[in-house]
Amino acid sequence: MIPYGRHDINQADIDAVVNVLQSDWLTQGPMVPRFELAIAQKVGAKHVVAVNSATSALHIACLALNLGPGDWLWTSPNTFVASANCGLYCGAKVDFVDIDPSTYNMSVETLTKKLEQAEQLGVLPKVVVPVHFAGQSCDMARIHALSQRYGFKVIEDASHAIGGMYRNELIGNCRYSDITVFSFHPVKIITSGEGGVVLTNDSCLAEKMAMLRSHGITRDTNHFSRPTQGSWYYEQQLLGYNYRMTDIQAALGISQLDRLDEFVVRRNQIAARYNELLAGQPMRLPVVLEEGYSSFHLYVVRLHLDKIKGSHREVFEGLRAAGIGVNLHYIPVHQQPFYQKLGFKGDECPNAEQYYAEAISLPMFPALTEQQQVNVASCLAGILRA
Ligand SMILES: *Cc1c(COP(=O)(O)O)cnc(C)c1O
């Protein structure tokens, strides 16, 4: 089976991990701060805090922005459940802003209308989480302008998008947001096994998130609320968690970061080749906007169901049966049973629902070969003709 995504580990990655295993520190050693600095320098953010997953990153980002009971978090329905769950972890309520039918990102027009209505009802969101779907940035300048007008905070869920660009700058510099999150799960652009980071240009938010990552504890004498009682002394000032990244993970992350540009270039080549191979087929190919450069975490096609005989499901299962590990990103979050129990009917975001009925993610990872791409395209074309 050709998988839909796959990590790419070389000898340098392996050596980096082995070096840590032979060192004095498996966790809380020198590698995590080194990884944080490397990411900060790469994407141009002032502060980076590494954690054990992007899910943890989203959670501490929400906490740092004081999201809590009585507040609203809005995100895209076309995302992994973690982008919404982080709001629920904090006791906030969650709502969804439907997607743009061509980029599959949160629609800024829909967001604008929803904000106008929410203002009248007095239920504006405290936090909005745009998700850079498949590695293409949302329209951050306009979302930022809305955040100024309506007073909400912005967390970019850039789990798909490290290495991508918006208006000629790398995603992650937080020019248009309070906090950005990257994921280093093996299926994402670069990996640390499991892992994630929060990025911010605000030193207070960074400090708070660094504490939340490790039980709410600080060892920084400048931040103690009382005089120190000795060199052993530390203070727990917040209710935090153990969301720490290990040095083993950070070492892998540092090594993988060296290959980020190479990976993203390769992903763009693969996307361009799929575009050639699939041109003229009854499907919509990915649209990349002028102002962006996608990291192409995913390559999603959207079937024109009125122009083919089989159903979406038949095409999907046909590909799987032929050894092509296609996937579907995403089941709209508001249609998950857990969210339906919270009161969503499942028909609140028609564009995301229509998209879900037509989308298929084709295999996309740096080591995918020309021959495999040709096979995927001809197999898909064959199924659509049948
Ligand atoms: C993968 C992913 C996450 C969660 O990342 P983890 O590191 O696995 O916790 C969150 N949001 C989106 C959009 C993702 O794709």
C-alpha cells in the first residue's frame, strides 16, 4: 500500500537521536532550547515553546489567552478535532465558521458576517483559530483586521504549514496573530516523533506558556512572588501540565528542520506533477493563491460527482483496493458524535459538508516516486471511467 503520508528519516536524523541517548539528558537538557531557537530563527518569531504535541500547544495557547467558561472559540469545521477540542478543554464554547469553497480554509466573508451577527447578540468570540489547511495560509491580513475591529485573539493552527509562506514571509512569524502552532507528528512536514510548538512575539504569553508546559512552575528568581528560600526553591504559580518535549524528540526535530526547505520544495514538485497527470479529469485540483506558497502537507482532489458514474465512496474504496492509501481530510468536526451531543445538528457549515462529500487526499510525501504518482493518477482515471 502506498501510504497517503510518510515521515522521511535519514542517517543524520538517526545519529542525532542516538547522540542524545548516549548523553546525560534524555529530557530537560540542551536540545529543547536549541530546537526552540532554531525554529524561532527559521520562521522569524521572537519566542518558541516546544511541547509534546500540537494538541498540547493549542491547549496552552488558549489558556495563555485566558480562554475560559463563558467564552467562545471559533474555528474551521474542516480540520482535525484538536483545533476545536482545545476550546472545550478550557471550559469555553466552540463554534465553527464555514470554509471557502476553493481554498477549503475558513471563509473570511463568512467570518465577517458571523461576527456582525455575534456583535448584535453580544456573543463575540474571545479566540479565533484559523487553520492553514493542507499547508496554504488563511487570509491572515483580513483576519487580523477583523480581530482589531472585534477584539478577539488569533491562534493560527499551522499544523500543516511549517515551510509555507504568506505574502512572502514564512508562516509562523505571528505578524497577523497572537500565537501560531506547528505539529511535528510523523505525518506532518517535519517530525520529532510526537511534538509541537507555540510561537509568539509577546514575551508575557511566551513566559506563561513555558510555565503551563511544566506544571505552572517557574524557577526564575525574577518572577518569584516571595523571596527565595534557597537554591532549591521554585514556585508553582499556575495550574499547568506535563506537556514537555524530550531531548530525544528535540534532537530529531533539529535534524529534520535542516531538511525543511528540501521537503517543501519536493512536496511542491509532487503537487505540480499531480496537476499535470490529473489535468482534464472530472475533479477540482488544489488551488494555491497568488499571495501564498503552500507547504503541501496534503494534496486533495474534489470529485465532480455529477460527471462520474461511481459514488465518492466507491472511488475512495477502489483506490484503497488498488493499494493506494488515500485518506479523507476532514470529516467536518461539527458532524462528530461528540459535537452533535453538544447540540450541533451537522448542517451548520454547508460548504464544509459538500467538500467532505467530494474530497480525497492522494498520497503526498517527499519519497513518493514519479512511478508511484503515475500509478496513482492512472488508477484514479481508470476508476472514474469505469
Ligand atoms: C495534526 C494536527 C493537529 C494535532 O497535532 P498533534 O501534534 O498530533 O497533536 C492539530 N491540528 C491540525 C490541523 C492537525 O493537522
